[in-house]
Amino acid sequence: MSIAVNGSAVKPPDDPRVSLLDLLRETLHLSGTKKGCDQGACGACTVLLDGQRVLSCLTLAVQCEGRSVTTVEGLGADGALHPLQHAFIEHDGFQCGYCTPGQICSAVGMIGELRRGVPSHVTADLAAGAIPHSREELRERMSGNLCRCGAHNGIIDAIAETYAETTHAEAAE
Amino acid sequence: MSIVGKGKRAIQGAAQSVMKKAVELAPDSLLPGGRPDPLIRRQHGQIGRPVSRVDGPLKVRGAAPFAAEVALEGMVYAALAHSTIAKGRILTIDAGRAEAAPGVVLVMTHRNAPRLAPPPRFLSAAKAAAGDDVPVMQDDRVRWNGEPVALVLAETQEQADHARSLIRITYAEEPAATSLATAGAHEVGTFMGEPLSAKIGDAEAAFAAAPHKVDAVYRTPPHNHNALEPHAATLVWRDGALFVHDATQAVAHTAWSLARIFGLEEDQVHVSSPYVGGGFGGKTLWQHQILAAAAARLADRPVRIALSREGVYRVVGGRSPTEQRVALGADADGRLTAIIHRGVTPKTPHSAMPEPFILPTQSAYAAKTIALEVRTCDLDLVANTFMRAPGEAVGTVALECAMDELAEQLGLDPIELRLRNEPETDPVSGRPFSSRNLAVAYRLGAQRFGWDRRNPVPRSRREGEWLVGMGCATATYPYHRMPGGAARITLDAGGARIDVAAHEMGMGTATAQAQIAADRLGLPLEAVTVRYGDSSLPGVILAGGSQQTASVGLSVMMAHRELVGELLKLAGNDSPLAGLGAEEVESADAGLRKLDDPGRFESYASILGRAGRGELVVEGSAPMPLETMHWSMHSHGAMFCEARVNAVTGETRVSRFLGSFDCGRIVNPKTAASQFRGGIIMGLGLALMEETQVDGRTGRIMNRTLADYHLPVHLDVPEIDVIWTDIPDPHTPMGARGIGEIGITGTGAAVANAVYNATGRRVRDFPITLDKLL
Amino acid sequence: MTPFSYLRAADADTALQLAGVHARHPGAGHPGVEHPAAKYLGGGTNLVDLMRETIERPGTLVDVTGLSDRIAETGDANGNRGLLIGAAVRNTALAEHRLVRQRYPMLSRAIVSGASPQIRNMATVAGNILQRTRCAYFYDRAGSRCNKREPGQGCDAIDGFNRMHAILGASPACVATHPSDLCVALAALDATVHLSGADGERRLPFTELHRLPGDEPGRDTALEPGDLITAVELPALPLAANSAYRKVRDRSSYAFALVSVAAALSVENGTVTDVRLALGGVAHKPWRALTAEQALRGQPATEAAFRAAAAAELAAAQPLRDNGFKIELAQRTIVAVLGELAGHDRTGDGA
């Protein structure tokens, strides 16, 4: 069985030690997914696995057989930028750009969780069906993605703007 | 040092002081910055516009190739084994199992490493790039816990990592100095060739006699840069020349230094580093690039070395801890009669500097007497190095907390205390300030932050479990411009390309310099490209000391001067510009025009076309940075913090922060705001959570992961407000001063002062973790 | 990482078989495990990291993420309704489950205060339970001594950096803490663990799963080699509807607990009728605070009573060089959480 990476079938590695991150970066040359710590502490390697955001550094590539992986290279359609990518540029949501693909993939996964009603550490009411898209919620939910340059404000601005106007119908896509 | 050495240094010192005096007394007009840059007057140009980053589309798509992402044909992967003792000798190395492991190409140790010259350590030569000058894998000596002792090359990273784990090394351990308690003698530190001490009057006597005084000791721990991109290089030898795809903030320095180490000509080393995933002072030349290049030569294969996160902590030094005494004496009006700022910070025998924490105090306040001193001692650790605002970041913590303590004692508003002690001229050097508007920054900041709502009585505001307080502090960082700036302009009918060996690590250099060059050349922004991050380009321009804006800006100004001269020559007698000298024209509308008669104009395209030239290439070099010896040149900021401290758990949350800056003219408000915020956020980390834990028994860094070394996460970062005076400095290129480092200064003290106002607890031992507030 | 072979199991029997575990005959003395070097792999969020650090070096990895990821309601004849949680349920799925949020809010709260969203999307319930300590000396195989990693080697944490370490139930051999948040809630909720192994299927009270270090710190749990966690069962526990989890840490998110408190409280007419209390970040295992619970039952639901109970629980605490503050912090946090559950105003003092 193969792994679907941004829609293309990819053969799993022969060496089971190869992480999904290293498969992407070293074998497929999809180096948009970054290695910041290789131990699950920074979020730079965040990708979407069957639509859920995960850390590719702690995922063995062989575990992804039969599953679908979306990386930053697969976010925009037909070479165009994803709206969130536009917003990151507009709000200066990065400086060096190294944590950026992970922040963007994480935000795409995050917004799905938020709309699904997954509670967070700062959600006041666990019973509430809809969770407000407050800055505090966004900040807590993005806390698994470190940024050392200090682009935090711009990142949250970009996410808040991109997803403020969208409706539930669009969320279902 | 030998007697001859001492004599030499004395002569050099004497010559330097004569030179300094001459520069101080020279008329302004003879100095760089003596005549204001014409761009300061220029309105409605690109400068001052919030232009989005030119490298943005590449970076948001993950398409910018960083050093570990360049693929070379036949490349092998490196893994490092690190020493596990702080000092001693390697007795045995058993590499047999590693050499026999699948995929292994080479195991390199001191026994088979090629002979190399020691790395040129920072400041030892103009282009020295290394954090230390320890010989790299040349002998059986171990100098710090974590020093690389073996390198494995294998066909895949997995194979290299596994083989590395099979190497067995035994040591003969020797006593090591790994904590202040075990360190040897303390001596006065030197920084950039100058002793870290200053003395105006008899400060101890004035302090003893002062009616109001504060005398306290503040401690800051070691810090690590922790750029998100771990250090990496992908490199190859071709025909005896070395090509390095590096992650560095010093391409020219690195190329020169590698050439020295490997016994090559400078032009035989090519360093390319167009994208750097954060630097903060840490991305210079360390052992990994040297070891990878040595192994590549031995194995005759291209090599990728990507340090693990642990590897970064073991191989790359950070900021040293400090123990600072600040004693302030004041009269009844709050005028300072004495400032004493002295203390100790360890370094290593092989590092370039002691953390110069007295720097911010040198030009801070108009005290009648001043005594400053940094003492240092040597420890057997990885070499400490420059980290964002070396000196100022931690020096302002002590000084500005002490000012807050003094204000409370005097019953004065902390801002008022600072304004009462604003100096007319630099209190230590006596030089005039080039531009100093701290009072304006305070006024603007206080108003916007709502400082008047602060209750000066600590612990007087509570919201549920949370105690709320406000604090402020002064931020400061000098204007630097290092020697070596140069740039090339290539002009053609379509526009211009600027070539400069500068760096873009996220500061916005590429964007800001394109804006500046567009205004300088009178071109639309789209017609200007900036090439940078490559040692083959002109200039020796360290991305450090917040100096790139000035260094590149002035280099381009000088190149532009050459360009105008060449264009006028090409224009000849048939041009509307005929007969005009370079001083009589300016660039505008993609051409040259007479300053006082804009009708006399000819476009670049027309000049080049008539001359039958496809392009015109000129290069310019920046003069020596004498302006910093003539004026006291500093940026300032007024930092405001609102902190909430949980009365139950002692947890601190910063709920509001504002930085009001006086940094000259702001070139790009969008990227500048990000730079300010970035510095402030690193300052929040310094204030509340960052500490490199060095086990004093072994000299081993124990929190060598990003799970254990805490950086601020999104939830720790409130919306940070940044504003600026935008008052141009008349003596700097574009009227701008660098802004990369000032944000981290003052922030730690502003937080600590807010925590004090919230709780009544004065924490002087950083970071302010919750246990200190229980 | 040391080379290994990777196998995938879709159910518990296959997992045991692939791990080389054979049914042991009653009374037989020999171990029923063929490959003690086999390990079960869940989300990988801890095991993959430990393998990269070569602290874990399994010869075989049996991927058990294909086991049950169902959360099913259980019930007995009396209408007591609990939950049966499959071992492969991801942390996020458990935290967001409607019944968990309604009936065991402390469990949702505990999960979402742990790690990061990405890790919670990956980590399985069983994997979270079996994660190992984050003690830096345990992790530093090359350069530090650790009895948990290498029995008899010595412990560098006892006299080293031990801010994160245990104040309760530690031993001279080991002062490590269990890092899980989820487990603190499971300890408070009287959960039961379903196991499958050489001895067939069996159940274990959750509080008996993790061990105190004693002189065998290498053993984190009471599991036998080859044992596989197949499910976790939550009993009906009506008071858990009034429950909370509070975590205190060195930054506001994405950090391990210095101290955490899971509590459920039932108060009638101002008297504590029932209580569940567990602490995280203080011991080698999730610390069920039975002493405090006993001290509270039947007492008035006052801050003074909470304080006394917390003090009783922490009376046996033994601080190390860097973690003495945890004793006070744990007591304050207990009092605050119980106060909140009792509906007291949010006040407190100290600081």
C-alpha cells in the first residue's frame, strides 16, 4: 500500500526508522516541512494526516501506509497561495520563515478542530456546542507551534482574519 | 601575555586614544554622517512604507531552501558524538562496530581527522567568524562537556545516527571548573579591545554619602539562542575549493575563516546562505561546519550536517550568566549622585568576550559619579557568545530594576525619576548625543499605555485570583556600524540590482534595503532587486549589532555616488545634464536631474542607450565608522508592561505590553514592528522562563530540548503594541538606527517591575518563575 | 534509532502473537514471552522519541493503533452508566467526546492541558498511560547516570536539577515523576485497565497500574512483559460531573506540570459527602490522594477543611534541592480546586 502525499502515491520507505518528516524532506524533497527539534517539542514539522494536524517527526513513515498526507506544498490550489498564506504575508506572520509552514498547516488543522467543537485548555464551558474564535482560543490552540523570531501577533492576526468570515459550509470542504 | 605583547598593546592603546581624541575634536563635516543623508529629507518615497516582505511568497509556501535542504549528488549524512566529560583526555575510542554498521562511509576522530589550523575567533581579525579558537578534533584533549569527539558519515541520516550510538569512548578525566564556585581568579573583562570598566569621580564615596540609596544584586542565568532552524551545512569540495551552503549571519567572515582553517586562499571557499532560520548571534562559525568540511575531504563525498537540537546546545554557545550589583545614590530630588554597576560573568578560556552587562549604564543617566566594571573568570564550558543585545539585554535588567526600586523609595513616579536624570551629553565619554529623544518616547508611551492608571502602591489591584500591576523600564541599544561595508549596483534599462554580502534571517533586510535603494536610485520598488547572503558578493557585513541597515545603507550610498559620477561621464555633452557635477544632481524618476532645476533630466535608460551600454556596474565602500567615535549614538525605548500574578499559584502572565521606541527613522513600519515585537517576546522569555541549566557537577547542559528549555508559546504572548518617535538621526544613513536588538532590552526589567507592582515581591533572581512568588 | 522490524496488528490477539506472547499454562514457571524486545507502538509521541535517543531499543515494533478506537457506554442492571474506552482512542477524540465532557469533565480538562493539539491528535490512551518520565537525566543516556534506565547505575537527579521531580513516594534510587495529565484524571476517576497478555485477559485498578520506584525504578508499571492494554473503563461516578483539573506549569501552555490537581466533589448541605482527588507532577505515579479524601468525607466544605486535608496529604512530602515549593503549591492548588468545585468565591492568598 502507498502513502498519498499531496495527492500523489508514494512508496513507503524500506527502512522503518524513517520518519514521515525525513521521508518528506530527504526522499521526496518536499522540504517545506521543517525540522526544528525532531522530538515533538516545536511544531515546525506539522502536517495534516487524513486532515488532522500531527507532528511528522514523531510519525514513522511506515505508519502512514494507506493514509493521506498534506504538506504546506499541497495547501494552495493550482500553484496559487492558500488564503492563509496570503494573510501571513499581509500580517507579517513570520520573520525567518522557518516555523512558518508548520504554523500554517497547524492553523488549517486547528480551525477544523475549533469548528468541530473540540474543547481547549482555555474553553470556559465544556458543554458549549460552539466555541468562540477568540484570540485567546487561537493562541492556546496554536501553542504547539513555537516561533523564536516573535511573529506571534502577526500569526494570530492572519488566522483570525482568514477564518473570521468563513461559514460552517466552507468548513465542511 | 608576554612583555613584548604587553608593550605592543600599550602602543596600540596609546595610538588608539590619540586617534579617538582626534575624531572627537574633528569638525562634523569631515565625518561619516557629518552631512545629513539627502534621503532623510525625501518624502513620499518607499522609505516609511509598510511594504510586505519580498521573500514572503517563497517562505509561506515553504519554498525557500534552507541550508539543510540543498540536495547534492552523492551526498552523505553526518552525525556527531559528543564528549561526556568537561575536561580531560580521550583514552580509547572503539569505533569498530560503528565502522561496520550498514551504510557507514567514515568515522572521523582526532586520530584520522585532517590537520587543521585553529578557527579564527571573533574579533581576533576583521573577518574572524568562530565562536572560539579551540583546535577542532586535532588532539585527544576534551575542553567541555559536549565537545564533538567523533563524526560519522553514512548514506542516510538514520544509519549515521545509529552508528554514532555504537561508538564507545573512554576518558581520563581532569578537574574542571564548571561553576562560579570552582572558577579561578576573576579579572576585569575586555570587550572589543577595551576594558569593561569606567570611572567618573569617587562613586563609592558619593554612594556612602547619598541620602537615598538602593544597593542590590541581580542574577541572570545562561541563555541559548534557540533559533528554530538548527545549525546546518551542506557542503562539497570541487577541485580543491570548498562550497558551503550554510546557515550563517556572517558569509564573508565564514569563508575567510574556513580558508584559514583549511589552508586555502580566501576565494577558494564559497559560502552561500540566502535563507537563515533565525540567528540572534548564534549562527556563526562553530565546529560543525569545520568538521563536515574535514570529513567531506576525507571521504571525498558531499556532506550534509544538520545538528540535532541537542547538538546545537552542545556545539554552539549561548549567553553567559551574570551576577550584577547595582548601587544607586540619589539626593532628595531624585538626582543621581552615584551609579555603581559591577559584577561578575564567567566566560571560557577560548571565547571572545565576557557578557558586557555594563554597556547600557555607560550612557544612561546623568550621575555625578559612576563606577562600572565587569569581572570575569574562566569556566570549562562551550564558548559563550553574542546573543541578542549582548550586554544590554541583561544589563538593563539590573539597572532598570534598581531605578524602579529607587523611585519607590523616593516616592517618585519611575518615569519622572528617569527624566530627572536625562543626561545632556554622554555621561562617560562626554560626547554629544547624535539624537536622543527618550523623553518623547516616554511621553508617547505613557499616554498610549494608560500609565496614569497605575497605582504606585504595590498589591493594590486584584481581579479574582489575579494580582495586577504595571511597570516600566528604559530600553537602549547603540548604533553600530562595523568596518568593511561595500555594495555593488548593476544598473540597466529595466532597473537596478544591489549585490551585497548581507543577511536575511528574518529582520527584513532584503525588503528594507530594496526600499532604500529604490529611493536612493529614484526607481520604483519593483525595479530593484537585492542579492545577498553569499560570500562572492561585495562587503564584509556581519548580521550583528543591529548594524546591517546602516552598513548596507551607507555602502549603497557610496556606490550610488560612484554611479552618478559614471552616469554623468556617459551622459556627455549631448545630455541635458551636460556640465553638471555629481554634487549638483540627484536620482529621481529612473534618471538623474539637476537639484535646483528638475527640468534638466535624463533617464538612466536614455544615458545607457546613447552610450551603447547594456548595463553599468559600480561598487562602493563605506568609510571607517568614525561617527561612533565622534557622537554618542544610541537608540532608546520606553517599555511598559502589565503583568498578572496568580495569588494562588504564583504564575505570571503578561497581559499587556507596549514598546515606545526612539530609533531614528523607521524604514519599513511593518517589518520594524515585527523586529520590535520579536525582541520584546524574547525579553518576555528572559523575564519569565528562559534558563540554560548547566549541571555544576559536570558542566553538562541538562535542558537540551525545546521541551525543557522554555520559549514563550503563543498563549504567553499578548498583543504587543509598538510605537516610535520616527525622529531621524541626522548623523546616520537614512536617519535610521538598527532595531533588531533593542526590543529585548528593558523588557525583563519592565516585567519584573510590573510583577513588583502587582505583588509587592521584588524578584532579583531571573527568570521570575512561580516558586519565587509563592 | 536502533534497527527494528515493524509489524501491524488489527486486534489484540494478533498484537500479542506478533509480539511473541503465548498463552501461559496455569502454574507454568517459564515466561510466555518469546521476544522481550518487542514493543507496542501507539501514536509514537513518546516511544519514537525514546528510540531516537536509544533509550528504547526494541527489536520489533508492533503497531497497535489499529486496535479499538471506540468509546462505548457501559451499563449495569441498576442503570449505572460508565464508559469503555478503546486503547487506540486518540487523546483528542476522548477529550471531545460528549459523554466525557458531560460526566467526567476533569478528564477532558486534563487531556487538553497536556502536550499540544498535534500530539493529542496522535497520542493514544494506552500510549499516554505508558509514557515514561521526562527526567532529563533519564533521557541523557550518553552523559548521565540513571537507575531507571540502567539499574544500579546511580541517580544524577537526586543532587542535580530536580525542580520537576517527585516530592511524594520517591526512593533513594529514583525521584522521577510520571508526566501524564490524562492519568491523573484516570486515577481520580476509579478507572480500570483492561489487559491482555500471557495470562490471558485481566483487569487492574488504574491506581495499581503505575508503581512507586522503590528499588526497582526501571519498572514504571505492574505490567508483565508482553502485556497489552486493550481498554480503559470508567465506572459510573455521578460526582464526577462536578469535577475539575488544574495544572500549574512554567509557561501558560505546552509544558509539563509542576503540580496538577484532579478533583471531583459532592457537597450536600455544606458537608462533603464524597470526593475524589489525585495529583500530578508530584510522584512516580499519578498520585491518588486517599489521605486527603478520607480527611474530607463528612467534613464541612470549608476552606479550612480543604486546607487541613491538603496538609494531611502532603505531610509525608520530602523536598529535594529545587522542588520544595511544590509542597506549598500542591496544597494551595488543592484548596483552590476544591473551593471552586464547592462554589466558593475565587479568592486565595499568598503571592
